[in-house]
Amino acid sequence: MSNNQFDNKSAAWSALFSEPMSELVKRYTSSVFFDKRLWQVDIRGSLAHAEMLCHQGILSDADHSAIQGGMAAIAAEIESGNFDWKLDLEDVHLNIEARLIQLAGDAGKRLHTGRSRNDQVATDVRLWLRDEIDLIGVLLIELQKALVALADEHAETIMPGFTHLQVAQPVSFGHHMLAYVEMFARDAERMHDLRARVNRLPLGAAALAGTSYRLDRERVAASLGMQGVCQNSLDAVSDRDFAIEFAAAASLAMVHISRLSEELVLWMSQSFGFIDLADRFCTGSSIMPQKKNPDVPELARGKTGRVVGHLMGLITLMKGQPLAYNKDNQEDKEPLFDSVDTLKDTLRLFAELVGGIRVNAQAMQAAARKGYATATDLADYLTKQGVPFRDAHETVAHAVKEAITRGLDLSELPLEVLQGFNPGIGADVFHVLSLNGSLQARNIVGGTAPEQVRAQVLRHRQRLG
């Protein structure tokens, strides 16, 4: 067979087929124009495989040297944009192999000894995803740092805390931001945990049953920095649960970003007026010149649906497949690639966006005065005087009703009126009913008191480095 054995797609198994593949089928089955992004890990995996074959005496030193030289030339061609990607060769793996054979002759043909495209592609996707997870981990740290800095700046800035989007209790804006730090910290933990399951070597499983060659799979795993080998050849080539697990973790991270986005959109509206975003993250209106639209947070909400959709697609892709490898698994790459790209781009943007948030503390405090946010503090005040909490709760409800009737805040009711609801109420109640008093009172681990916010800021900074 000539060095041009892969000049057309069907030639790799042409002895079995009596007619060429149709052009429509070529386009339908080809993945090269999206999986070519795997070229670096494909070369990395092939070089590790070749080194192991040479070490085991399966490949000669001369062939090993020729493969190394050919792969270096291919990498240079791809990096310079001079590599000729061919649709007929279906995918990144056959394209690189065909070019290697042109450059290295028979040595290039021997590289595929002891492996199949099934275990090769599974290895490539794992290597690629492992590197992407590492980068996502860094981006999650940068976003957390931006949120921590904002929290530190606004440890004493009072805003209304909401439940059911109704004013509930006063909280520190810094405390509110740290809630998202906790979410993204868990996202980072999930990425770190799943990395260990991604970072296992399928290579050596071959098509589905292993191989009769004396391969040293552990040597390849060590050279690629992988944490051991996949222990069952059928499982190694056929499952994509590692990709599904990543998609689930990515979906959760995007959901957290989407929740933050929703709040930013609300807070930036004229009805709230709590914050403003830097102009570079917003757009105007084509017809209404007064508009400043928070496009980046809105798009992040929308892109969250896309990433969650990819998770559903990957789960559906796997659910009906018998063992072992099936062509269905070609469809794992586009959703996986897009999930990675979307999450990375969103994290990069939000780390910068958070750093440019401008807070309107006066508007936040004014909003906190609406809705009787310190009502629970009055109930706690009565409870500390021995009133059962349920009775205190009922008493405060009557006080709030009176305040509503008078159009006053609880803190604005005269002392004698408050004492009419319970004679044990003293003048010290007005500190309790103040926004600052409410904030300071919640000085417990996990609470919203500024002292606790600063303690959490310190903890996060020590953790994040």
C-alpha cells in the first residue's frame, strides 16, 4: 500500500467495500471541522504511545525517531495554518495519521499498533477536557476574588434582603456578594473532584477488548500525567460519563451565574436603582436614546439554557447505547466543546464585570426601610424578655399593622404606642429597630454583621491566595 493510503476516506478499509462513500455521507459522518481542536492532545497521546511501543520493543528506535520528527512537522504546519485538513479523512485522528505517513513512511503506519480510534479518541477528549478543567478552575478563582473585593468594600452597605422577592430583613451587600463566592467555591470543588475521574487513560483498550501486544499502559498514563488507567476495555471506549459529569458541573456553574445575572438586571433597573454596570458591558436601544441595557447579564441567562441543554443532550446520547463503542459518540464533542467555551467566556467576562459594579448605597438603604425589614428584630427583642416567640410574632404583626395604618416605619412609632402592644418595650428598642442595629445583631458565623463579613473576606482571601 502506498504512503497515500488515506487519500480518500474509504481507502482505510477499501478491501471490504465495492463502492465509494457518497459525498453526502462524507459530510454527514465527518467531524474534522469541529474535532480538529483536539490536534495538540492527539499528537501528545500519539507520542506517548509511540514512546511506550519503543520501550516495549514493539517499535524500533528508528521508527520512533521518524514519528517524533513527523509529529513535530505536523504541529508546526497546524500552528502556522498550513495544514491541509481533508473532509475525506473524516476526523482529526485520520488527518494527522495520513500526514504522518506522508512524512515518515512505514513508521507512520506502525504508530497505530496496539490501539484503535475508539481508545484514541476517548484518550484525546479526556486529555483535552482535563486541561480545560484546569483553566476553568483558575477562572473560577478570579471571579471569586472579584466578588470578595466587592464584598470587602461594602461590608457595611445595607440593602434589603428578600424572600419571595419581598423585603424580608436588612443584610449587608458584602454578605450578599459572599453568597455567590460560596456557590462558585463549590463549583470549583466539583471541577476539582471530577478532574480525577476524567484523568484516567483509555488507551490500550483498543477497539473494545484490549490488545494482544505487550503494552505498558501505566507507562503511557504516567507520561501523560494521568491518574491510572481505565480498568475495563469495554467501559473505557464506550462511556462518556466523564463528559456528562462535566456538563452537569458546568450547568450548575452557569445556573449560579444566571442567578447573579438576574439580580444584576433587577438591581440596575430604575425600579431598584441599586447598582450601575460599566458601559462596556451594556448596550443602548436602537429607538430609545435613554436606554442602557445590561446585555452581558441577560445573555449569560440565555447561555445558561444552552449549557443545560447540552447536558440533557449528552445524557440522552448515552442512554440507549449498548456496549461498546457506537458512532453515536461522535455527537459528544460539539456539546462538550460549546459548554467549555461558553463557561470559560462567561467566567472571564463576569470577573471583569463584577470589578466594575458601582453601588448606590443610598438607594439600597432607602429600599431596606420599606417593608418593615426589622419586624423580626422586634420579635427577637420581646423573646429575649421572656415572651414566647409565637406570642412575640403575633404582637409584632399587630404593631406592623398599626405602622401601616399610620404610614410609618416601626422605628418611627412613638414609644407609648409600642408599649401598648407590650409594656416591657423600652427606649432601647429603637436601636434594635434601626437598620444598623439589625445588621450588627446578627454577629454569628454565617451572619450578615459587618464583623462576620470581614472575617469571611479574610477566610476567602487566605483560601484563594
